[in-house]
Amino acid sequence: MISPPELENPAVPQAPAAPRAAGRSRGRRRSLLGIAWLGPSLDAAVFAGSSIQARWTAPAPVGSIEEFAAVLPEMLAALEFPGTETLLLLEHDQFIHRAEAAPSASESVARTYLRARVARHERECGEPVWCAQRMASARQDASFMLHLLPAAFFEHLNQVLAARGLDLARIHPLAVPLQLEIDELAAASEQPVLVAAEISGMTAILVGRSGNRPAFSRTIRASWADEPVRVGVEVNRSLLYAKQQLGTSVDRIRLLGRGPAVDAVRARCGGGREIQAEDPRPVAWLQAVARLAPGDPMNLVAGHLQGKRRKRLLRSGMAAACWLGLASLAVTIWSDQTVRRGERERFAAISARETVLRGDYGRLLLRDAAMRGEREFIQEAADRRLPPVPGRTLAYIAGLLPKGLRLSEFQVDWDSSASRWTFQAAGTIEGDEESSHAALENLQQQLERSPIQARFTEPPRTLTALPSPSNGPELFGFSMGGTLFEN
Amino acid sequence: MKIDPFHLIRSGWALLTEVPGWPSAPAWTRLRRAIPIALPAAALLVLAAWKVAYSDPGDRLGQAGRQPLLALEREVAALRLACTDRAAQDLKARASETARTLSSSPQGIDAALASLEREAVAQGWDAKFQPVNSRADASAKGAYVGCQSARGKLRPAAGNMRPWDTLLLLLDRVSARKQPIDLTHLAIRADEEGRTSVEVGLRISYLINNEAIAQ
């Protein structure tokens, strides 16, 4: 199903749109080929901006695509169209217009409903290209006119045009220019207008207000020349139906055709109504439609072209991704191969000296084992040594001995079980008891603060009186002991 | 949402091969249209398959085969980095120097004690040193260095008028010897008549396991 990009906007764009880029040259890009294929009649014109450059009318009726293809070279030769962008205003047997009343809950609900209807149509009649035209209604439901063109018809037509280098960018139903006719006619009025146009044996009727949605549109098989009464009856029925839809009567009628049908309409519907009659003017309709933007919601192929653009982008993206992925993988493989080649070369170099390596490895292992043993040996030899504590302690204490103090015993021992040095000292000291105590106290303090860090056992010392020589000073014996290098 | 895989395939095929404005293009034209995407995609697939199925496994296999030798090379480099040959030689020299100072036989210990006696005599002391205990007692299993205890008795020689100073000098000499002889016991006694006797305990280190320095 080829769907429009969105439902019709309420406000139809009035500003002339820039033509689509065609790509041949700057001058050609501005040109637009407009083809009005309305029933069997075929009119074409070339537009450059808003002006008509050339026009052409098919000399014979054109009913089928084959007939269209047959007259296309003559058309192009006559128009000398330099561009590619083509607009088609179409009314054809295969172009179906179907009124639908969608739920008016919301725009998305209405859109979903319409898509479902189109999907059903697709199942029954094949894939269409389509657009939905919102209709004005006095009732609460949302009225739409679905314009459905078989995709096969579109593709065939597109193929015929593409073979001539033409890009079919826009297809509009006849309702679009007829609405523009109403806008032009009733620009200053809000009164509804009925437009009826003769299209080669058919009658297209559209009722609406200026600048607003049409109330309804219909196409009936009634020739203005052969069935004037029926045309009058159908126009009158349309007036009555429009009154139901809009809630107000239609007082202006515009007839785009000539013949006895005009009189029949005047006779049946003329009471109190303003009726204008003009010739059909397909080229003017084309000109009006050409002013619309290519992305106009009433362009049947806008969605199709958007899809084509999306596909083109997707294809480009896929191609870019594939090439980038390929390049990336190639670079990765090349990089891996370079690294692995380097590894192989390094391995070859290592392999060449494998014997040497193994010899070195064995030698180094032996060397390390020997070093371990040597370190342990050196450490053990050092650990076994004892500092020269006894001699140093003896020398130190000898330097500290005060006058009158004599050592009679001195002993320093290494206690291997406790890993510490002990000492004992005994001797005599001359003087009274108090001064002897003080001297020993002083010696003790000096030894405690000295580098040998003596710590005395409790009691730190003993002092006993000794028999002193006659007329000599008092004599005391003392002893002390403790440990060395204790913190 | 129900997804029709065939529809997806058809859409993908259409996207790949659709010729704009020519829905009924012949197969060859459609295939040519697909080339810009299909060619790199196919090449990508072939390269990826070659890499995953052939190249990478082969490389992994090769790397696994090379691993032992590479590991050996890394190990040798690590061993060389851990210690230089010069450092090893220096350590060996230090170990040899240490070993040279140690006695390696009972005769060596006896000689050391005799040497001490001579040293004492030289300093004006009469000395007698003798080993105590058995040599095996002092060493733990697997130790490189053992210890031999010894005792000695010293008395000032006749004529030694400076026993105190000479004793300190003698003790200093003992400590300063290269041969590791440590003083573990020192007892000095002076009787009422001023006679001095000295007892010393010694610990002499000796080499009991020369494997470390023999390698």
C-alpha cells in the first residue's frame, strides 16, 4: 500500500510552491510539465514559475495508458519541455473516490481507520496509491474522501513517463482544482458554492466554502450534451445533500461546461440562486494545482516519493555501511597479519637460538640457586657473630669508676637461650655509707644512660660494711648486676 | 506485532534490487542494481568467514605451539633482569671471602686457639684455651656455619706490670681478628693480694657445609 505522508491539512496552502529539483540544468529545474488527463481528454502545458510556456491538447480521446504512451512523444515534441518534473491532474475510470466516515475520537484514530479501509481495499483490489481528503460536515463524525489509484496503474504510467526522462512527482485528483475554483469564486464570502464541471461525458460536482474543506465531491457518468436532465437532477440532489452536510443552503452555482445541461440546471435549481456558466479550463486548473507544494497532502504520490527518498537513503546508508565495514575488516586483517608476521619473525629468531637459550636458562637457574645459597651463607655467617660486648663493657666501666671504688669481680655473659647479655660486678668502695650510696647511684645512672644501656636487677645493688684498716676510711663491699643493651 | 518473514525478505530483496521507475526491470538489471551493496556485503561476509573460520584458529594454533619457546625466552630475560652476572660474581666473591675466614676442620679450630694463646703471651698473659663440647652440637641441620665453644684461663705473666691495659688490648685484638671468634663469657677476679685471674668463654664459627661456595 502506498500511503500519503499524512492526512489532508485543513488549510490548503495557497502560496505558489517552488518546483521540484529536476537536475538537468538551472533553467530546466524551474520548468514543470502539467498534464490534465480528465477522462478521455488530455491537455498539457509547460509552466515556468507561474507562467505558461506552452500548451497542447490531444487531438483524439486518450483512454488507456497505451494510448497515453502513444501520444506522449507528440506532446513532448509540441511542448519542447526541457525539464523532468511532471504533474498529473487525473480523472480516470480506475481512479476511485470513496467517501468514508471515520470515528471522530482523534486524528490518529481516524488515520488508523482510514488505513484499515485502504488495507481492505488493497486486499480486494490490489495495492493503491492514495490520499485522504478531509470533508466538512455538520455531523460529529469525521468525513473523508479517499482517492485511490491502483499502484499498478501508477507504476505503468510512471514507467511510460520515466522512459521519456520524466519524473512523475505529483498526481492530484480533480477535486483539488475544483476546490481552488471555489476559493477563487467565493474569496470574499463564506457562503457555500457548488461547482459542476463537464469532463468528457462525465460530471464532477464539488460543494464547499472558500478556504475551507469541501462538503462533498462526486463524479457521475452523465454527459452534458446527451443527458442534460440527469445533470440537472444530480446537481439538484447534490444541493440537497450539501444542505444536510453544511446545515445551510447553497446559493451559488458555478458550471464549467456548455450545452443544454446548463439550461437544465438553471431550470431545476435556479430559483433564487446565482448560476455562472463557463467553459472547462483544464490548463488553468493545472496552473492552479502547479502552485501547490509538491508535498501537498492531496498529492497521491507524495508519500510514495517520500518512501522512495527513504529507500534511497537506506540504500546509501547500507552501501556506506557495507563498504565501511569491508574497509574496517580489511584494515583489521592487515593489521593482524602485520602483527602476526612480526611475531613469526621474532619466533624464527628465537628458534634459531633455542639451544643457546636453553643453555642460558640452565646456567641462569644454577647461578640463581648458587646465589641463593651464597646469600644464605653470608647472612648466616653474619648472624652467628656476636658483638664484642664483654671487652667494650669492661673498658667502658673502667673509664667510669670513681675514685675509691675498686672492682674485685667483673663478669659478662652471653645468654644464648634468652639472646641477651648479662653482667655482674662486685668490689669495694671507700667512704661513708651515704657517699658510697651516692657514688654507686651515680655510677648506676651513668651506666643506664650509656651506650651499653645497662638495666639493673632489683635490688640494683647491695652494700655491706667491711672491716676497714686502722685510721683508714670506712670500707663497703658492693655488688650489682643486670642486663646490657636492653631498651 | 506479527512479522511476516517472507514479507521482510521480499522487502529486503526489493530494496536491494529495485530499479527506480522500472518495476519490471529484468533480472540482470536488478542484479546490477544490487552490486553496490551486495558486492561489499559478500566480500565482508567472505572475509569475516575466512578470518573466523581459518585465519584466527590457525593463528591461535601457531601461537599455542610457539608458546613454550616464547615463555622460555621471557623467563631467560626475567632471570637476566633480576640479577646481573656482575652482581652474581660480586656475591660469590663475598661468599668466598667469608668462607676463607672460617675454619673448615678441627685442626683449624685448634690452630685458632693456639694462635690466641700466642697472642695472649705477646700481651703479657699466660693463657690456656681448650674446646668444650662436641662440634656437631652447635649446628642445626642444613646450616652452613657451625659454632665451637671454648674456654680459656688467663693470668698475667710475671713482669706484666699493666695487666688491666694489656687485657683490654688483648680483648680488642681477639674481636678484631678476621677469623670469627666471639667472646661469650668474661669473668675477672682479683684476690686480696691483687692477683688477677681471667676466665673467658669463646665461640668459634666454622664452616660445616661448603656447598654454597663450592658451586
